[in-house]
Amino acid sequence: MSDTSNTPTSQELVSSRIIGSVRGTSPGPTVVFMSGMHGNEPAGVLALREVLMALSIRTDALAGKVIGVAGNLKALNLKQRYIQQDLNRMWLPENIQRVQNGYMEKEGIDSEFFEMREILNLFQEIKEEEEDPLTFVDLHTTSAPSVPFVGIRYVEKQSEFFPLPIICGLDDFLTGTLHTYMDELNFSSAVFEAGASDDPSSVEWHKAFIFLSLVYAGCLKEDELPQVKQFYQKLSHISPDRHKVFDIVFRYAIEPGEGFVMDPGYMNFQEIQEGQQLAKNKSGAITAPESGRIFMPLYQKQGDDGFFIIQERA
């Protein structure tokens, strides 16, 4: 795999699947960062470019290899969440089998299947060429205002290391995510949400988390780059819920044609009460089935996850 990246034209955000890759001067793990699985979330792409550039001039500080990947290229360049279907809900066994069996040679295939084929081929190449251990980090932003947070399947020492809220259980409520598929490929994986998509700070939070992830993975030592301690301090002051662990207890799934509209003003992690109106559709008010915190309320046109409810783990 080449350690070079292509420069996009002025009309494009991305022109290549590989944003860039940097190999350190000493052996170590391989960490792959995915950005732009949703085309209206460019902050991860922008952050990866900056981090990879910084690492490329300090390869002596890096162990192993760091790879930056762009997800839905066409949607990123059109600045919309997806073209025909959500690329981050397609990673199901039947879809993977269809792609591997040559389904792509037929006409009328959704744009996201072509993106999926390229990503599948890339990760197969990474598994064959790169050194273990393999880590995968999926970079996202939210449609509602939010502090950054981490999504993981199992709580280990991540909740102590990262000064951020930790969300568990997404895989129990969402099917077909790339994060879940990477777990099945034996990548150690996590999801990072850097705040609202329209918040310029989300690029900085992405950069902070990328550096901290590299320390956590064993690619960087804390004292090698001054940015690491600075970013940790920045992240540690943005949320009163840092180090807290939350479980998802409810997902509102939007049905086609129901006319779902989120009530205005809700923010990630905002406390809500059972019976409180959160949204509406053609049938009337949609209320919270239980108390907790609202999580990822939908404030965009595309998507079928209306909102989630989370509760702090005792």
C-alpha cells in the first residue's frame, strides 16, 4: 500500500479513498481512521489531513502505521449524508456476500455499493499487509449540538483514559454499521463523535481524539509530541460527564412516510422525563417512553434514527 495521498481539486473535498498514511521508524500497531462515512460530516477528513501531515515530519516519534481513509466519496463531494442509502447501515452479511459475488457488475446498483466494494477491498489489503494489532476508529459528527463522546462495544480502560462520555450499546440498536463489521474482522474498534457537524470546533476535537487514540494504541508516547497533553487538557474541560459510562436503552426508528419532525432545541445528553414530548409525526406527538438523557436527536433530512435515550451506568 502506498504511503502517498492525492490532492483533491478545488471542486472536491476528496479525490482518493486513502487520505494519507504514515509509517513510523519503529515497528508497532496499525491504526486505521475512517472519516466521511456520511458525506455531510467532513470534519474527520480535514482533521486527518492535518494530523497525518504533522506525523509525516515526526516519523521518529511514531511506532507502527497510521492510515486515514475517506468513506462515501461521492456524498462527501456533494456535501450530503448519502446518495441512495446510508453507507454506515449497509454492512450486513447479505450485502457483503452480494458484493463479493460480483453483484457490482449489474446495472442499476446504488452508489453506496460501489463505495462499499472499494472499502471492503481496502480493508482486506490492510489485513494482509499490515502488522497486528489492528485498530479501527470511525470518525463522525452529529446533527444536534453535542459535546464529543466515544462509542464502544465493551468498557475496558477506555473510560479512564479518554476524558469524555462513553456510550455503550449502539450495536444493540443499530444494524449494518462499519464499526460492528470491523469488530468481526478482529480490529479493535471505536466510534468518535466530535460534536455538531456545523461546529468549526469539531475539527479540533477530531485532531485531539486522533492523537490520544494513537497514544492509547501504543503508536505515540505522551511526551513525544507536545500536542498530546494540550489536546487532553482541552477535551477534559468540555464535558461535565467525562469518564461517565452511558447505556442506550431506547431507539426511535423512523418509518417511511411518517413525517417525523424533531422538536427544536434538544441537545445531546440533555436530561428528559418520561412522557415528555420530543418530536411529532402525522399521528401527533412523540413522547419519551422513559426518563434519561436524549441522545443524537435527528436534525437533518436524511436518516431513520429519530433519537435515542441513554441512561448513566451505576
